[in-house]
Amino acid sequence: MILVLTFGYTLMTAEISIGRKTGTGPLQAYGRIDRRFGFLGWISTIVPLIIFPYYCVIGGWIVNYSAAYISGGAQNIYQTGPAEYFGSFISSEFSPLICFFVFMAICAVIVLLGIEKGIEKASKIMMPILFVLIIFIAIYSLTLSHTAEDGTVRSALDGLKIYLIPDFSGMTVAKFISILLDAVGQMFYSLSVAMGIMITYGSYARKDSNLVTSINRIELFDTGVALLAGLIVIPSVFVFQGQEGLANSGPSLMFVSLPTVFEQMGIWGHIVGALFFVLVFFAAITSAISLMEAVTASIIDKFHLRRPVATAICFVFSLVVGTIVCFGYNILKCDIPLPNGTTGQILDLLDYVTNNLMLPIVAFLTCVLIGWVVKPKTVLDEIKIGQEKKTIAREKLFVVMIKFVSPILLVVLLLQAFNVFSFLG
């Protein structure tokens, strides 16, 4: 939360202001601020171009689970076993491809329709539904309790304490750095910074719109929804699986631990499971269309193509890359060594390259451009347009963060990507 209000605020303010000031997508925006940084536009466009295909693959997994719970087919998941079902699904050759294609096709249709008829209209429908669902399920999850095999009763309120009360026992310097950088990575994805998305949406903003108010709302609602999502997941998993269940993360938490939780809820588990995966589907779609729009807008601006053509180019490229990612769990499966000492599949490699390397590089160079080359005044003057006050809240914070704190933190993040701090224990 601290990072959102400082680091995230700084990057988001810079990118939205760059977008509105230049009136163009990320591919050209950086070059228009300073032509020496034109190369940064290419990097910031390649990032969503890489993320979008594998994000759609995961979106396809969500499509499969949403369909299973809505159609009443969740019993197949339980009979097979959540872990075995998930493993057999992603390793099959055709089912993940079909679900991936469906998810990406929905994104393409929305982007093809444009900003007002596509993205804006879809968001006006999906976001309120998402907000209502997440509040409902969060409230329900806090009412849960379960008696374990050893006779102990675990309540959701105990899980809530684990979620909200920090535990600093066993904290080391290396562990703190790891936690801090995990939070930075989460912030990148949650606020969609360093991906060209905020520059793209900023380019659509009117000159008379109040960017300060918009940024404050993004911080508030994004963080609020993230906290509510945690209220759904952490207490529920703790109630039915204890601390062992909370050890899972990523896909195994969503597609293995949570279905196990829903199974133990009985008849309510089918309903809550269906609502949960519909909620996740809406959240994933809204994020995916932002990624696709960033690429599509850049193609339109740079090559002066019509939206249908630009969307088709992005779709075909993503179809090829996404298919390769799907095959990474079956016919192309192999353990790929990563610079941080771990191994993974093709999806893990793409995620590592974008999340651990390219995002910090884009963010770092953005800080250099705004903080030291064209100076923070370039952004501050732009963001003050459309509001009566001559100063803005957190103005001094923005200057300090963009010039000093953010670049240092991003260098640390890049070093951590290569496991540099492992010697700290």
C-alpha cells in the first residue's frame, strides 16, 4: 500500500501525463518527449506484446473453470482431484488451446469496437458486476468456519488476522528485500505501469480532464479491490486447509487450493465457486483488453493503419505465441533454467523476462527521462492542466521519487532478478 501511494503514484503520474501531452501511444510518445528516448517506446510496446499472449493462456484456464462451475461440471474437478485435474487440463493438447482462443477472441472483439463502443462500454458493464461480486464473496468468506481432523476449529477471522497483521518473526535482510520486490512486481501488474497501458489511456484523456482526480481514483479502487480479493482467498484457504494451504501461490493457489476449498463448502461451494471464477474472468478480461489496446494503439499511431487491421496484426501474433505457450505444457514441455536459479516452462520464461527485466528497465528509463533529462516540471505542468490549483498534493513527493528513490529501487529490483542478494541469507 505504501508503494502504491509513492512508487506507483509516481510512475502512473508520469505515464498518464506523457500520454496526454503527446496524444499518442507508447511507441511514439517517448520519442516526442525526447527523440533520444524513442527506443524506449519500442521496449514499452514489446512488453504488452509479450505479456498479452501468455496472459490470454491463463485467461483460457479461467474460461475452463468458469464454464465448469457454471455448468455444474465442478464435480469432475472434485472426483479427479483439483491438483490432478489442473495438471491434466493444462497438459492436454487441445482443451487449453480452445479456451485460450475463446478468451483472446473476446478481447479482440472488444478492442476492435474501439474505445467508446468497446472498452468503455465493456468496462461499464463488467466493473460494477465485478465490484458487487467481490464484496458479496468477501463478506461470505468471513463467515466461514471449519473443524479440522484434529478437532481444532478454524474460523475465517483467524485467517483475517494472518492476512492483515504483519509477522516479522524470522525476518532477514534478504527476506525483506524479497518481500519488498515481490510487492513492487505486484504493483507493476496491479497498476499496469511500465507496460504502455497508462500512456495509451492518457493519450485519450481530454485536456480539461482532471488527471489528479483520475489517478487518485485508480489508486483507491485498484487497492480496494486487491484488498477485497485477499479477503476472499486468504481466510477461505486458511479455514479449510490451514497454514499448509497458504503455502501455495500463483496458479496452484487459484486452480488447486480454491477448488479444494469450494469442494468442502458443499452445495454453497458450487455457487461461490461459479461466482468467484466469473469474477476472476471479468477482472482478467479488463486487464487483457488494456494490454491489447496498448499494442493496437501503437500500431495505429506508428503505421497509420485502421483499427481492424491493427487489431488483426496483434491477434495473429498473439495467437502464434499463445499457442507455443500452451504447447509448453505438453509437446514442448521442458525445464528452462532462469537467471534467478529456478526453472520453468515457456510461460514462466516470458513472465520472468517481462516482469523481472523489461518492466524495471522501462520504469527506470522513464524515471531518468522525466527526472533528469526533461525534468519533473514537464509532467507537473501537464498534470496541472484541467484543475484550478497551481499546486498538487504529493508534488514534492513526486519529484523526490522520480529523481532518486524510484531509480534506486528499480536498480535493486533488476539486481534481484539475477539473485544478487542471495549471499545475505
